[in-house]
Amino acid sequence: MMKKIREKSIEDLTHYCEELRAKIIQTVSKNGGHLSSNVGAVELIVAMHYVFDVEHDPFIFDVSHQSYAHKLITDRWDSFATLRELDGISGYTRPDESKYDYFIAGHSSTSISLAVGAAKAIALKKEQNKRVPIALIGDGSLSAGMVYEALNELGDRRYPVVIILNDNKMSIAKPIGAVSKFLSQAMAGNFYQKIKKITEQILQYLPEGATYMAKKFEESLKLITPGMLFEELGIDYIGPIDGHDLESLIKALQSAKNLKKPVIVHTQTLKGKGYEMAEGYYEKWHGVGPFDVTSGEALKQGVSKNATTMYSEALFELAQKHDNVVGVTAAMPSGTGLSKLIQTYPTRFWDVAIAEQHAVTSMCAMAKEGFKPYVSIYSTFLQRAYDQIIHDACISNLNIVFAIDRAGIVGEDGETHQGAFDISYLSAIPNMTLMAPSDEASMHAAIEYSYHHQGPLAIRYPRGSFLSRSSYETRPFEYGKAQLLKEGKDKILLIGYGSGVGKAISCATFLEKEQVDVGIVDLRFAKPLDKELLIHLAKQYNQWFVISDSAKIGGIGSLLMALKEENDLHVSITSFEYTDHFIMHGATHLVEKKLHITPEQIAHSIVEIKKIN
């Protein structure tokens, strides 16, 4: 299809865009995924494929959650029904899925850096006349500092790069009708570019007074255009362009391509375009689960309260009791459960947009001023602020809490979003304490404990709900103390951490059917470990099995192995954490089954190990 796009008329391409939208809406309604951003970017992506050659030009999608139309155009129409399913196509770009996906992406604000790197390589290979990098980036991604690091170099080195700015919230400029259209066409045209170049040449020879007046005239022209910032950085600006007007888009992109220098094409699109109830800025339509297309109602996946809601309710109760409780999230107020807190306490809770580094460091200053900050960020996104955690929070041993959502397997978003590494990357940092609740009661107990904790503290919890452990008492948290939930007659101890506790309990139920009676420990703290209790238990249980939703390297098993070596414990330790590879996308229960870490599969493995021993 992509080779035929250039042969189609604007009318035919418009109909094709409608087909693409219908396919996206139909598939996402069944599989879940990113809806409003994808249907809003259809014309942009069709225009990209019309003007540029995906066979040679690097097509770089920021985050790449808006790349569904690109997937459909580039050989995945028939397989698109498997979107986000186990062993199906990814919801993000993946070079190992298609040669037309230039780079894997899932986090924001990387596209311009990639485009600059690609442009450097193209220049060294002397392919400037054959290839040009194109980056499609949303206005939301402009809130991250990495974008400006890339723009700073690009404006200085002037590599030919085309950046398509998908402005779907009008955060840069408001539509200004006929004047905007006139300026856009003028700035996109050869006449404007020639006049600009001639003016720059003339300015070199004019007397001082005339030069001053000419420069003032040029600056005043920039002031009435929304591209002033980019122009001052040394990057040409075209726009704003109606992002759903194919003819205007194609003309603007052709002009940008012909400039042979860095240029931003500013387009304005409607998020949710083509699916009326999603049109506009509605956060709930950004990422969705399966839903009924006619009514827009979600198809319920279950009624269990999820861990994010538990955290939100516990933190809200804490904020009501203590005026010094404050919090921040990075562009995910709904996803992290902070929406209600931001609405209720707008001077104490903030969404700072896609700026994880800023979120952490700004809260460090608040901690220094005597406030108790709660930094609520997904495990996969907290990675982006690793230096700030070390340099700004832990070296100063500040009283700051990191609420780590989506710890463990997150399902359909795949390897760029799996929360596998937070234990590994946080446990090595001095002054850091790691803890994890295992159900609703322990979540409230954990948040209550966190308020009084001294020093940096990280609390991890999963996407979705915990497996039940309601038959076991929840005690208040004590620093570094684990809880023995159940004693067993056999010399087998299941050690659960966080959501692994419910799995351990479920696993014990399967083992009972095999006449195996095990002990169960809720570790509660990964750092520090409950050295006293674990040394005591080593005398009774010589086979330890670790169940935690985390990477095996640097995870709970590794921490227990270090404890074993330091204290010469005569126990064997088997970890059912994630092995050393990135975990693919798919429904969580299916992914876990494929990894052989469901409670039933773990129980089967334990029985086999017991037979050998």
C-alpha cells in the first residue's frame, strides 16, 4: 500500500484515512491500546508516507504510541488484529517486527535526539541527497528536557532534519484562522525562504542604523508567529498547519524536505478525530481497555480494586491528616491515582508533565523545607530520574517517598513499560529503604508508616489488583521487619515480596494438594532485610523459594543470596523472578504462564525440586 500512496489523489487519500481510522477504532475496541492519539495522527502519517520514502528515510515516532496508522500502511494490515496480544504485533514501533520501524520506543522525548544522531550518520555516509530523518513528536513530549538538549545541538549544527510537531492540545499556539493560514503558506513557500536568505545577506552590508531597523523588522515579524522559539534556536519553522488537511500537510512537508536544513512543521490536530465521543482532550481516551464502539462504555475486565486506587485512597487519608504532605506526578495524574488529590489540594499536589527528573529534584527541595513529598511515578518511568534519586535525594538522606506504580509485568505495553528493574536499580543506593505492601490493608499500613520514616523510601506495587491474602493478619509496619504468615511441616519456605505474597499463598494451596506443607514469609522490606528472622528461619527451612515480580539479577533472590553468604546460612535459594531478558507484551496472565511463573507452575516446579532433593 505504501508505494501506491503517492499515486492517489487527495480525495482518495482522504477516503484511505477514513479506512485507517475505522480499522484502528475497531481493533482498539477489542484489544485495548492508545486510541485518541492514533486516530488524531492519521493524516500526519499518511502525509509523511506520501512525501518521504520509508524505504530509505528514518521515520522516527516519539513514544511511538501514535504509530498505528504507520503499522497499517507498512505491511501489517492483516496482522493488526493481534495488536498488543501475546506473540502479536506491538503497540509501539519495533525494528524486529518490521524493517519499516526505525527504532524501538515507548518512552517520550527521544525522537529529536534520534533524528540528530541519524542525521550525523547520514552526513558521514554522504547520503544527504538520498535520505532525511523525520521525527513525529507530540506537544506533550516538549515538556521533557531531553528535547531541548537535542534542539540545542540541532540548531547549532544545522543538519537536515524534519520535525513534525503534532500539537493536539494547542499548548504552543491558538488557531488564528485566515491569518495563520496565510502565514503558514507564506513561510512554507519558496518565496518566503528566498526573501529570508536575501535579507540575511543584505544585513551584512547595510550601515549600522539601517541594519538595526532591518533586524527590528525581522524580529517583529517573528513575534507575530508561534515559531519564534524555534527560529531563535536556529531551526526553521512552518506552521501552524491544519493537521487534518492533507493537501496543506503535503505541501508543507514537501517544502520542509526541500529546505535541506532543520525545520519544524507545526501541525494542529484534534485528539480522537473521527470517533466523536473521544474528540478533544479527554485523558480516559488516551489509553483504553476493550470497549463497546457504539456506547463507548468499557467492557469490564473485573471488579477487584486495583493497587493504584488503594494507594490513592491511603494517600488522600494521609493528606487530610497532615498539612505537610505534598506530592507530584509526571504527566500521569489518573494513572498514578493523584487526580483527586490534585483537584482537592491544588497547592500541595502537582502534575509537572513529562519531567521525571524535575519532579524528583523539586520534591527534594520541599523535603529540605520540612514537607513530606510523595513522588508517584511508574517503575519504568522512574528509571529516567535515576541520577536525581542518587544525587539529590539519597546523598542528602532526605525524607522523600517514591510511590512506584506498575511494578512487575504490566501486560500489553511490553518491554518498554515492564516494571522489572526498580528493586535492582534502587537497592544499590545508600540511604534508600525498599518496602512493598501485599494487599489493601497493608497498603494503608505502608502509607501510614511512610509518613514517619526517616530518609528516602521506595514503595512498590503492581498494576491491577493483588492476589488475596485476607486470611492472614496485617500488622503495622516496623522498620526492616518481615512477617511470618504461616509455618510449615516440610523444610520449604516461600518468601514473597509485594504482589509475590499473594502468589506465594496461592502456590501453597496448590502444594497442599501434593501433600507439601510449606512456611510463608511476607518479606515486607527488601532493604534492609529482616536479618534476625531470616537467620532464625534458616534453622527450620533449608529450601527457600523466592516469589517476587522483579528481575532476578539484583532482585530479591540476589539480596537473599548475599545474606546467605554473609551469615553462612545452610539453605538453598531458588528464585522465580524474571530471567535476564526483556519481557514481551501480552495479557499479564498469559505472559506469566509463558514465563512459567504462575502460582500453579511454581508449585509444580517446587514439587519437582523436592523430588530431586
